[in-house]
Amino acid sequence: MKKIKEIVKNSRVLNILPRFIYSTQYYNYRYRQILKWIFASNEDTNFTYGLTSKNKLEVSHALSLITGESVQKILEYLEEIESNASIRKHISSITKLHKDSNADLNVEYGRRIYWYALVRILKPKLVLETGLDKGLGGILLCEGILKNLKEGYSGNYIGIDINPEAGYLLTGKYAEISKILYGDAIKSINQLTKKFDFCVSDSDHSEDYEYREYFAMLSKLSPNGIIVGDNSHCSDKLAKFSLAQDRPFIYLNEEPLNHWYPGGGLGISLPKLKK
Ligand SMILES: C[S@@+](CC[C@H](N)C(=O)[O-])C[C@H]1O[C@@H](n2cnc3c(N)ncnc32)[C@H](O)[C@@H]1O
């Protein structure tokens, strides 16, 4: 037996099948997840899922390093949004009424919980998000602003989307602190007069547009403002922009739980270091 194993191992041809079986075991579970998703989910784009506990812990450590907030407090912010039953109820009841054929009633947030944690940590006065889709990221950003308000820190949100149907989740108390502008993101940003402390770029993901959008955002960014790019898992534009502007940059990966999507991440462009 030992001899046969040795022969197979040393033969390029005989070793094809064992090598195939060994390597595909790293991916086969994805097919089970794909099958489950095909039958259980309505989503065709902008997928939603929970995140692994390992990912939440690791990203909290990284956010702690860049913000100075404790890991424990950041984990509490993540728990705060994930256990918030009223926002889940708001999202699922509006989704039901809206009859969005690309949305699930089961509410999951993916990496947007890290946007929420950043709002809770940084207490921005004005938040900008380009690209809203249903408004899932927007509603989490607004919920963070509302929680900050209860602690004495005021804040507002501006969302921009080219689609006049976008942002439909932002109703009720969320509409009171938010404004949605419908039109092209870069053109709309250029018309704004206010300064933003926290910007999320999630509109047109073509690399040229993304790069130009960062410059538009920079022109409206407060001195300590940060830019979060939602395309950094497939584009290096925020990293290149940050390098050109002498701004520190970090990329944090998300790790979806029980979903075939391999995950995106957060590119974060931080304020220039004081020399
Ligand atoms: C990936 S979705 C945004 C997802 C959203 N941020 C969330 O948290 O679920 C991209 C959105 O960008 C919008 N969009 C695409 N091109 C745009 C442009 N040039 N200006 C403004 N919005 C744009 C689309 O209409 C779409 O709603």
C-alpha cells in the first residue's frame, strides 16, 4: 500500500485525481451555498449576509488601531446594531410594502455594520453616501447618527443616487435627519457647499468614475474627514488616490457567513498625518 501511494505521488498523471480531490475540497461547500441561495434568496445583486464572529473581532482590532477606540467598545457598537430589533422591523416592513423583487425579508447588513461602528466612534456632523440602492447602508448610517444624537452629538446625512427610486428605506425618523439628492454623484457633490466628516463612495463602480468621485469628495471633506470606498475589494483607486494625497490608507476584508459571495471590504482613506 505504501509503495502504491509512493508510485501515485511520484507520477504526474496518476496524481491528477488525488490532487483534484484535495484542491476542490476548499471550494465544494460553495456549491451547497449557491444552491441554497438560488432557491431561498431573491437577491441578484448587492447581496446581504451576516459576517463571521472571527471577522467582526479582527476588523474591530483594526478599527481600534486607526481610531483609538477600544476593541471592546467597537464590538459593543456592532452588537448594538445587530441586536436592534426596531430597525430590522422597519426594514422588513418597508421591503414587504415596496415589493422589491431583488430584496429579502430576512435582514442582514454585511460590511455596512462597520460603517455604523465608524459613525458611532467618530461622531461625524455630516455624512455623505453616494449610491444608495434600497438605502440599507444609508439607514445604518442614519441609525448611528440618531444614536449619537441621544448622546449629545448632532449629525445629518446626505445620500446621492442617480435612480429616483433609490433610498426607499429612509422614511420616518430616518428621513428627519437625512436628505436624498437624485442625480449624478460627482455633479451633485460639486454643487454642495457643506463640508463632510465621513464619506462613503458606493455609486458608479467603473474605476475612472470612482477615482474622480474621490477628488470630488476631497473638495468637500473637513480636515479630519475620512472616505470609505466600497469598491476596494476589486479596485486600487482609493489606495492610489490616498497615496497621491499623502493620506494613510487601509483595506479591511469582510467574511460573509454561510453565503457563497466571497465578500467585499472597506477601503478607508484617513486624514493626513500631522508632521
Ligand atoms: C451598489 S449600489 C449602492 C448600495 C448601497 N450603498 C447599500 O449600502 O446597499 C450602487 C448604487 O449606485 C447608483 N449609481 C450608479 N451610478 C451612479 C452615479 N453616476 N451617480 C449616482 N448614483 C449612481 C445606482 O443607482 C445604485 O443604486
